[in-house]
Amino acid sequence: MRMVIQRVTEASVTVNDQVIGQIGKGIAVLLGVAKGDTEKEADYLAQKLINLRIFEDDAGKMNRSVQEIGGEVLVVSQFTLLGDCRKGRRPGFSNAAPPEEADRLYLYFVEQLRTQGLHIETGQFQAMMLVKIYNDGPVTFVIEN
């Protein structure tokens, strides 16, 4: 699994001109599921996301987690994070999990976040989405396992 996380002031997902997910201050997550990923990888990334200290404390240091600030999380499935661009001019996606497995683990990851009491919004799996991310900082991290 690979996730790109961005600290945001707000973020939203639109499908067919309808906003289906929207958050205020928090984290936008783009999540890619690879072949062979299991609940173990999803659990690890969920805990990492919840506890990662990327929000500023009173001294201006990144010392607070999304949970500590009462932030929100927008999770968007993005198989292109598994794209391999090393050969040719067209990315290859053979490392991405099959859609059924990717959707299952994406939903599992989202549920793990929800069990922690966070407000979670999502995109729509396999839909063409317009994702608006207002990156705060900018602060962006790539985390994988």
C-alpha cells in the first residue's frame, strides 16, 4: 500500500458534478493498494496516519496529530499511485491490486480510521473524480509499506 497524505485547510471530492465528500482542516489521503496487500498493511497505515504528528503546536512545531487537533480525513482511492513509469511513455499498472481486492482493502482502511472516532469522508471507488485539495504549508508525505 502506498499513500500520499497532505495536511489541508479543506478538501473535497466531486463525482458527476455532485460533491460526495468534503472536509475542513485535516488530512487528504490518496491511497493505492498493491497486489499482495492485506489487512496488516492497511492497519499499519491507518495507525501511522492517525498518530503522525504533522500539525503545529503552540510553538509552531509539527507536534500534533490529526486526532489531537480534532481534524477530519478525506480518503480517495487512487490506483495510479502504483503506476510504474520506468519503461516507455505509458505507465504500467501491473503492481496494482485487482479492483475487487483494492476496493475491499480501501473500505477496510477507511473503517479502521472510523473506529478511532475521526470524521472520515471518502471518494467513490473506480469513479472519475475531481479532487480539490487545499494543501496547508504545503505539507505532503508519501508513506508505504
